[in-house]
Amino acid sequence: MRTLMYHDIATRAQRESVGFPGPLAARYKLEPAAFEAHLNAVAATGLEVRTLDGGETAPAVAVTFDDGGASALLAAEALERRGWRGQFFVTSSLIGTPGFLSAEQLNELDNRGHLIGSHSHSHPTYMGRLTRAQLDEEWTRSRAEIGE
């Protein structure tokens, strides 16, 4: 199985308006034309692309997105043009804040067949430094808020 992991799809001019701002986050943002080229290359392989939905067999290729940036709808449209669906891992404390998906947009993605998962509640810089109790709180809170 191959997993293609992305953050945001944005032109240079849009990079500060979607997802996390700043130069560190910008290195995880891909130009729309480059994203389309990635998807075209995957399509050319003929491999099955689907979500990590816990089915009996893993997909040959899964396409995932971290953080819940507002460019997710653009990414979803590109996947849908190919008959594919993606998996969007959302930082729950950022839902509805500038540059990130709203609850309504998350519902829209879900209704269109994409999977929504947790990318923590507060997006800690170093998850490995959290105590077990802190980790449990991150995931419990995130799952509850995304589930709403």
C-alpha cells in the first residue's frame, strides 16, 4: 500500500490564507498544478485509489490530508474528478477558524464520501513529549468534537 500525504493545495499567493501560516507551514503546501500532476501520475499507474476505511483489504493507494486546512474542498474536487475519495485528518480546535474548514464544510466532505479523521485537538508540536493522560485528552476531545 502507498499513502500520499498532503497538507494544503494553494498557489503561492494563497498560502497564508489556508492552513497554518508562515514559512515553515508553506513547505507543506503544494501548488494546484503540481497536485494535479501527482494525481495524474497515480491515475496512469492504474492502481486502485480509495480511503483507509478499515475494509478487508487495504487500498493500493490512499490519499490523505493533514490539519483540516480550507483548501480541502479544492483537493476533494480534484479527487472526485477521478472518481476517488480522500481522507482528511482534522485538528479539531481549528474547525471554523480562519484558514481552516468549518463544521459545515466537514459535513459536506463527509456527505460527498470522503472520510474525516482526527489529527489531534490542539496540534501539539511534539506529540512524543505528551504524557499518556495528555495524549488521551487530545484524541478523546478531538474525536468528540469531530463527531459532533
